[in-house]
Amino acid sequence: MARSVWKGPFVEESLIKKVEKQKNDTNKKPIKTWSRKSTIIPDFIGLSFLIYNGKKFIPLTISEDMVGHKFGEFAPTRQFFGHTPADKKAKEDESKEKK
């Protein structure tokens, strides 16, 4: 279910404070955040973030197309390593038979 329009987008307060501090600084170090549920707002455009995926921090630079999405959408928590070698071998044998 989507968030109610009258409430506005959810952004962690600590994250807003970090962004305001970053805009005043000349040092453009990425902002570390664990808040995957926060919505990307127009104030974040052009800033760099490090989003935690449960294991490591994923670097992300915000563009206009990302506004309205959540941070978690750009830092996947699961990694697909492929199917087992037996499945790959069966697929190769199948393609050889068709020729």
C-alpha cells in the first residue's frame, strides 16, 4: 500500500540533517545511510550516498530519474550466482542435440 499523499514522502530526519550539512560543506564525501526506506527527494540530486545492503555499502549518485523512488531499490540485498553446474551442462547437451 502506498503512503498517503497528504503526509508527503518519508525521509529519515537524520538523513535530511546530513544532506543540509553536506550542502554547506565544500568537502563532497559520500553520505553513509542505513535508511533504505527513505524516499529520494529533489534536494538529493547530484549528491553521493553509500547505501547499506546488509553486508556492504553500495555507492550511488542521485540523478533526476531517481526522485520518488526509495534508496533500497538501488542497493539489492540478494545476489544471484547462477544455477548449478549440472543445469548448465544439461542445457549445453540439449542445444547440441538440436543441431
